[in-house]
Amino acid sequence: MRAQIIAGHGRHYLADIGSAQPLQAYPRSKRSEYAVGDWVQLERASGDQASIVALEERQSLLYRSDAYRQKLLAANLTQLIVVLATEPHFSEDFLGRALTAAGAIDLPVQIVLNKTDLATHLASSQQRLAYYAALGYPVHALSAKTEPAQVRDLLQPLITRHITLLIGQSGMGKSSLLNLLVPDAQALTREISTALGSGKHTTTTTRLYRLNGDTALVDSPGFQEFGLHHLSKSQLEHAFADFTPYRGACKFHNCRHASEPGCAIAQAVKEGRITPQRQQLFGLLLHESEVQLT
């Protein structure tokens, strides 16, 4: 039978078959490389348990990596929402890495700036995001705490007919947004925890919540590190939207866009058309990509 992976812990997955309760699913092999959002073929074993016998072709796969391992985030997404906040101070490095990961697979991105009721850093946060808005990334300023109805009205049309991954650092208010859009999310999370037998560890587990036939939200745990060691130089260049007008314009075809003579990117930075922070992030990601995964 056909099913979609909606949660996982180790080699233990929950698979939604559409009508009945989710099945507990296990891979037949020792390798466990399934992601939330994957469509799979199952063979029922007994009761509520089944074996995963095949993985269907993915339309997209978002993941992060460091020098040692890869962490699958979600599969078959149609958009990414990056949740930031005025307080605590959001990391522009994290935002840049999330945009790069999405850009590498041509995944559309929405940026949400939460906690606008905390006005101390509101203006500076909006100023920091103005650069990304100019690149074409939609930026939505809102307060889930003080204006829940307005936030729900704003976000529901954005997620309709999409499979959306919510991603953000800890403390940005992502859970508050999820609870507005999926009112029974906490109860569903408890059910998932019980079914997986993983208790409190499900707080670090990605989960898919289907709202209707063609709309779903995927909630990921908050994390601080977003490695992209798996991206090549050409993938990085493709993912940097602000580099697009200058792609292929450098004097040397193997230009690293740092301080090489005739670098179109460096010239754009000098002229204020690309920020120095974006150039520095590209250099850092390029260095990471040259560290082989072990």
C-alpha cells in the first residue's frame, strides 16, 4: 500500500495511509534513509505494523550536512518558511544558509518576522531584512502572541495547496505559529510520541501535519547549526540570488569571488550592490564544500 512518512525516530517511522490510524513502519534493510514527507510502498506485517518495501521518487529533498554526516529535513516540499524574530536577535548566517539550501533545489521561500510587538529591535530587524526583500523573498512581519487572528488570516492563504516546512532557530516563536495553524498540534505530537515510543525525544523529531488533501505543514526542531557541506561551487552560485546578475562575468572561470582580479562579485560588493556579509558567507560555504564528507 502507498503511504507517506509523517514522523520518524531512529529506524522507527509513522506512515499515513490516508484513512485509518498511521502505521508503524520499519525499513527492511539496516540502512534508514527516509525523510518526513517521503512517499513509500508498505507491506503490512501485523496489526498496525508494516515494512517499508520501496521509496517513491522524490520531487525535492532538503537536508543539512557537516563534515561527518547528513541530516534529512524533509522531502517533497513545495515551499520553505523561515521563522525569525525581533528578539532574540536572529542570525543572518542561519537565514543565509536556509536560503542557500532552498535555492540550491529551487524551493520557494517565505520569510516571517515574528514578535513585532517587541518594538525595541523591530526597526533594525526590518532594516536587516530589506536586502532580502529586494532580492524577491517575501517578508511578512507579524506578532503571533498579540494578533493571533490576523496572523492566521495572513498565513493560511500562504500555505494553502503547499507542503510547507517551518524552520527556525530556537526561540523564534515557530511553535506558536504552528499551534495557530494546526490547533491540535500538541495532541497530535503526544500521539506521535506514544506511537514512536520515543517520549521526550520527539521534541527533536520532524513531524508532518496534514491539514487537507493538498496542504500540509512540516514542523522541524529548532536548531542553531545549518551546515551545507554537500553543495558544490556551482550549486552555491546558483543558490545565491544576488549573484545571478553577475554569474559568468568574472575574468576567470574558476573565480572564488573573493579578491581575484576581475571578479564581478567583488566589484558589486565594492559598489554596494551586494553586501560584504553575503560575499563572506559564500566564501565560508565554499570552504565547507571542499571538506569531504567522511
